[in-house]
Amino acid sequence: MPVKREYQHLTKRTRQMLSSTETANVDFKREVSGVKSSDIVALANAPHGGTLLIGVDEYTTVDGLQRGKVVGCEVDDNARLMVINKATDCYPNVDVQIYIENLKVKSIMRIEVPSGHLKPYCSPRGEYSIRAEGRNRALYPEELLLLFMDSEGDKFLSRFRTAVSQLEDQVGSINQSLSSDMLAVAQHIHDLDSQLQRTLGRMGRITDSTKKRSRNLLQTLKDSQDSLGKLERFLLADTNFEQRGITLKRLESKVDKLLQRFSDSTSEK
């Protein structure tokens, strides 16, 4: 549903503002030409924003109180464009809302200026002001500094949250990759452990008696080799030593090979 921007009579909100004096949130202007960019800046820098009532003049009651009196003003497209231009001249630009009221009698403009999210705002001349105690005043250095810090703090927080989010995504990817690698390593270790258990099982099945018999057989073969050596030396003294020596060499070679194979087999066990 579109927002209503024009009213034949004064709205309740406007009547309430007219029944009081100018405040930190309300500023009366007689003519559109009386609105300055600094007026919009002052309301945009205020904690709760504020309202400009154009076509309203101040008067003093018999009780000495200041009140707003409707005198009317131009509300055509040129007048609206003039207000918009003043708002866009601010830095940063201020997004104002314009309402037209009291069309049947004396038309006025109600300009709603929200409290800006990009404080501090300044005029085209670089003036920083704020609405306070029914008037515009310059921002004090410490106030200006706080506004800058709040603004930059919000930007930093936004960038920090973005950086943290990106870091969390990266850490998540790394954790996922590490988890996959660790699972592969764990599986490899499990396979090695299974192989070791099988090897130990086979070794455990080699009884002490078997080991003893293997050692005895190895010693017997070594003794046989020594005897063959002695026999060789004895036969070499014989006249047919050449033929006997060749035969003994072949026999000794065979025994050496058998002994070596058996020794390798025993050491593996």
C-alpha cells in the first residue's frame, strides 16, 4: 500500500508540534527558501532525527510561550525540488520524506529528516552541526570525534564479521581435508597393524623345539663341512689327487649352498 503524502487538513502529528515550541526535533520555517542544507544536517546528526515544518511562523502567546502559526507556503514541484536539492547537497546525502498538509486552507510542507546511519553529516561548506535546545549549533570536537568513531566502528565491525566468516569457511575446508587425510592414515596404520599381527602369529607358531632342531641341524652341517675339509686335505696327498680333488670340490660346493640356504631360512624365522 503506497504511503499517503498529501492531506487536506493538518495531521494529528503536525497539530501536536504546532502546539509546542521549537525543540531539538522540530524546526519551524516560514518559506521554502529559508531552508538551508545546514538545517537538514543538524537534524540528521541528531540522535532521533527531526521535522521541518515549512509555512509555519513562530508567535508568542499572552502567556509568553512560543508556538507555531500556520501561514502557508508554496508546495508545488519547484518547492519540493528545492528541498530535495538541499538534502542532496549534504555530505553524505540525506534521504528526506516530504508531506503536504492543510491543502484546503493554507498548505504547508512537513519534512521528515531521519537520524542518519552515516554520521557525521556536513553542509556543502564543510560545517558540522546538530539540532539541540531548539536551535542549530556546531558540533563540539569531542562530539564530532565520537560520531566519527561510531561510524568507523560500525564499518570495522562489518569488515571484521566478514573476515571472520571467510576464515571460518577456510578453517572448515581445511578441517574437512585434514579429516580425510587422517582417515587415510588411520586406515594405513590399521592395515600395517594387521600385517604385523599376522607375522607375529606365524612366528609364535615356531616352537622352541623346532628352533632347537634347526640349530642342531645347522651345527651338523657345519661339522660335516669341517670333516669334508679334512678329508680333502688327506686325499690331496694321494697320487690321484687331481680327480679326487675335483669331485670333492663339487661336493663341498653343494654342501656350502645347502648350508647357506638353510642358514638364510633359519635367520628369517
